[in-house]
Amino acid sequence: MKLCLERVWGKQYCILAEDNGGSMSLGSTTAVDCGATSVPRPYNRVLAVSGVYRAPADANSAHCREGASDPRTYWSLVVTGRTILVCFTYPNT
């Protein structure tokens, strides 16, 4: 028997990430309080879901910007058979 689960992503849901000095490894199977002040190794960052969108064919973090003047840095995952774009940024930014 095989059990398949699909994660439900929601805005302001937070995950753990590892900042490797220029690249970010997302802990896509993690969950954490968005206000966490310490995180388990190897993680060293908390990222918040900033939006969940229908993924365009060329989906990437550039599609996460909320306008031309949005100064935030984003990271993204494309999930559910490349149909959903999940965008992340630092919490409370």
C-alpha cells in the first residue's frame, strides 16, 4: 500500500531554509513558527510564504514580485506537477 500526501501552502506559513552565502536551500518539508528566533541545524533562516499562484510555463522567483518597486528578495518552489508557484520571502517584510 502506498500513501501519497500533498502539502497545502498558505500565505504567511513559514518554512526553514539554509542560507549558503548566495544560494538558499529551502526545507520544503519543514514547518516553523514565523517568529522563531532559533532554528535546528543545518537551517539558519526562516522564510514565509508570500503568495501561492498558478505557475506560468517559465515559473521562477521573478514572478513573485508584487510590482516594479517591490524591493524584497524572493525564493520559489514550483510544485504539484509544475502547476503551482509558491513564493517565499523573509517574514514581516
